[in-house]
Amino acid sequence: MTAGHGQYRYRAKCVDCPWEGRQFIRYGMAEGSARDHANAYAHITFVVDQYDLRIAGSTIRPAETRRA
């Protein structure tokens, strides 16, 4: 099942604090939000889909953001 046109599907979440990013239609935008939070606070973040399920391979650790 796919989300309809214009529906939000992805958002970033933090493992270390209760932060949740805003919702985005595109995965890349949510991943950017997760990277920004990881950079700013040295927290581990990840991206979830519209069902609040973690996207495999979306975990971002603070050390990874420093290399980019």
C-alpha cells in the first residue's frame, strides 16, 4: 500500500531524547533532519515511515555525521 499524493510518509526520531522531527513526503528530507539533530546534539537518530516503523539502514550515529 502506498501513501497518496501529498501525504506525509517519513520523519526523523531520536533514540536519546523525545525529539521527533516534522513529517516529510520524501525520505531524503527526513534523513537530513535526522543528520542535523545528530550533528547538533551528538544523539543517535533514525527515520520512521507513516506507520511509525523504523526504516532499515536509516540509523545515524554522531560519529558518522562528522565524516560527511
